[in-house]
Amino acid sequence: MAAKVQGVEDPPAEVLAEAAGAFGLLASPARLHLMWTLAQGESDVTALAERVGGALPAVSQHLAKLKLAGLVRSRREGRRVVYLIDDPDVEEVVRWLVGRLAERAEQRKPARRRTRDLGA
């Protein structure tokens, strides 16, 4: 029986395990960068490798892991294989979290500049 906290029931263990697996895959900066890039639009592996600055074999391996986990899918367009995020909820989480952290980093920049200007 699942525990309740303030009237909200805990998710089943299998759901927590699935979420942990997804977060575990996204804990890699390289895979998170790929997911962020794919959140901007679908792409083939060559363009992804160029965009994220990774070697083609490494990017292909990361995409294979993401695909196996059901986070991305691919389709063939002639000789190209195009990748896209397979779960709109995961896409939303990636966009929100990375976007929010980027905003915070940007907000901290002027404070650092002012400190340097004061001779610190």
C-alpha cells in the first residue's frame, strides 16, 4: 500500500524506477545537450554531432541509449536517420530546466562584472 502525505499518494515503485532511469540518462551533460538540441527541432546524427561538438560515434552511442530508453525515436528520410524527442513531457522538462538554469546564469553575470569593476 502506498503512503500518503497531505492527501497525495506516493507513486508506485515501478514509476519511481522508470523516472530515476530517465533522470539517470539525462544526468550526462552530453545526453542532456542532445536532448536540449532535439527540443529545438529534429535533426540527423551528423548535424547533432556538429551542434554539440561531439564525435559522430559517441553521439550515435548516446542516441542509441536515449532511443532504447524511449526518450527519442528516429525515422529514415532517404539515406538520413532523423532523431526527435519521443515524449513531449520529457521535452517540456528539459526545455524548462535547462532554460531556467540558463536564465539564472545570465542574471548572475552582471553581479560578477560589477565586483571586478570595484577591484575585487
